[in-house]
Amino acid sequence: MPPRHSNAPRVHLYQDLCHAASADESTLPLQHGELGLWPGVPPFPPFSRFRPPQPPTSSFRFSALRRSSPVSPHGTSHLCPIFTSASSRTLYSFLHCRPLFIFGKPPLLLASANESSSTASSAKGFKFQEWDSLTAKFAGAANVPFLLLQLPQIILNYRNLLSGDKIALFAVPWLGMLTGLLGNLSLLSYFAKKRETEAVIVQTLGVLSTYVVIVQLAMAEAMPQLQFAATSVVVASGLVINFLNYFGWIHKRVWMLWEDFITVGGLSVLPQVMWSTFVPFVPNSMLPGIISFAVALVAVVLARAGKLSDKGTKFVRSTSGWTATLLFMWMPVAQMWTNYLNPENIRGLSAFSMLLAMLGNGLLVPRALFIRDLMWFTGSSWGSFLQGWGNLLCMFIFNSISRTFFLASTLGYFAWLGWTFWRDSVAYAHNSPMKSLKDLIFRP
């Protein structure tokens, strides 16, 4: 049966394609008979893979060609699209939604390649999404050990306050608690800016639980009232500002001022805490904190005034998160230094608290590795290794815990790290787990 439409549109299209093929040196030959046109129209000669130049008014030829194309019994047209290059789409933007079609079934090799590629992509995407979901759940589960970490201290302080034994609360150093609180606030701002919900919850619970301990110390007069009032203002302001920034309800300039504040505060506290750790062997002085405060203030002012290079400005803006991480990294160092100076005090450490610290930080390692956050990975892995497993090692050396408890903790911890790197390499389709670590450290 003759076609309903005239062959004129197809003949014009044939002429246009022949003209484009003769003008284009880079041709893509097609086999004879692959273009199943109607009788009377010979096969196309070799033609370019780029779309031939046509005026906008000639686009009706494509629509006429589609209307007269053969249709399968299922109601679908046997059309195989040839996608144009970026250059052709730019030159002929009026044809970007009208791909050139080849009549007939696509070659079997092309079809099998497309199917295998689609299957591999789907499998990789599923594993990637599955690991993404698991790491988020692990980070959320870290709330449990971190919440339990401060709970025994809160309960003990509450009992001492009820019994009137305020002197017992002086054993808790308020300066150390304040350092941890500032670290939590800085990391809360860092993760709120990145919209990491699970990490935001972890740091918020850390701020609240530490502040409860500080309130108890203030009630026992173990912390000066002036410092407590200033701390309360900072905590309240920090929680409100981070909450508003997380939901995008705060002005950018207000957030920049808060970032400058935590940058100067973190850079001022960190050197002072490091210096104070070795006070028996170094003079007791506030000079490190004063010098670092002046340097941090000048750096922030120069960065906001545009007097630094792009790398310098980026470095200053990233210091708040790193100083918070270093504060947390220094806490186990100070504890182990104390253990070295006074080995008899090791028996006063709680093995359960060390285990909780190892579990809480260890649960954050997969998420930090997955999103390739070097700062988060460094802090969580250091905390789980040194604050958790390292203190358990010291307690085992001085016979404070049993061999079974230590070996079980060691086996579980290193098995968890090994499984984390293996599972991350599978999600990213790497040949080796070390490729994930390389991407983490040397990523652009």
C-alpha cells in the first residue's frame, strides 16, 4: 500500500544530508540497507555524525518523516536516535529537541553495550545509595553513646548537690568542660553549614549535655559566676544562630559575624589549653592565649577586608572547624599525659566511658569517609583510636581491665575500621580500599 504522504519531504531530507556529508570531512559511514527507506529512495551515503545545517522552516520535514514512519504492532516506532554533539547543539539550537532518527532496529552490539552499561550503572548507584543511607544511620546512632558518655557525670553531680556535697564537684575542671563546649559549638556551626543532619544532632546533644554539667558546677560555686554568665550567653546565641542558619532563616552577614567569633575564640583557646597541659614543666601563663587571640583577630579582619589572597581567605575560614577538631584531639592527649605522670590515677578512669568514646567516634568514621570530609574523619578516627582504644590500652597495661575485655574491644574496633574501608570502596567501585583513603586525603 503506498504511503499516505508524498516522498517529497524525504527526498529533500536526503538531499540535505548528502550536501552535509560532502561538506564534512569527518564522516561516520553506515552500512548499506541500514536505513530502511521506502522504495524509490536509495540508501544514504556516508554522512557526518553532526546535524546538518537547516533553516528553522525545514523542521516540518522531520515531523512528516515521523508521521510516515513504520509502526510496530505494539504501537511504538522503530526509531534509533543519533545524538548530536555539543557543538552541533550550540550551532543549531532550534533543533536541540529534534534528534536525527535511523529507521530499523539498532545494531545488536550497540544494544548489548547499552544494556550492560545501564545494568552496571544501576548496580553501582544502588550500592552507593545503600552505603549513603547506612552511613547516615551510623552517624545518627552515635547519639546514643555520646549521650550516655555525660549521663553518669550528670547523675553523680545531681546526687552530690542533693546531699549538699558541693566540694565533690570541684573535681570536675570547669575550664576543661568549657573547652569541650566551645569545640561542640564550633563543630555544630561547621556541620550546620554543610547540612549534615546527623552530625548536627550529635553536636547539639554535646552542647546541651556539657552545658548541664557547667550549670551544676555553677550551682556548686565550682565555676565563677561571671564566666558562667558569659558561657550561657554564648551557648544560647550559638544554638539559635545555628538553628536559623540550618533552615536558611538568617541573614548572611549575621552568620559571617558568628563564624568570625568562633574562629577567634577557637584559635585563642587551643594554644592556651595545649600550654596548660604541661604546666608543671612550663610556666603558668596566659601569654599563649593572648598572642593567639591577637593573631586570630588580625587574620579575620584582613580576610574580611579582602587584604588576603584567595588561598589565605579560604584558610582563615576553615580554621574554626579545624581548631574545634584539634581541641577534641588534644583532650585524649592530655588524658594520656596525665596517665603517664600519675599511673595510680588510671584506676579512677571508667572503662565503660572509654568504650563509649570509642563507639561514638567510631560510628562517625564511615560517614566522614563517605562524604570525603578530611577534618571530620581526622577528628572522629583520632577520638576513637586515642581517646577510646588508646586509653583502654593504658588501662590494660596497668591491669585496670581484663585481657578478655581489651582483646574483644580491640578486635571489634579494627574489624569495624576494615569493614568501613572495604564497604566504601565497593560503593565507589574502587579496586582497593586504599583508594578511598587516597581520595579522602588528596581530593581536589
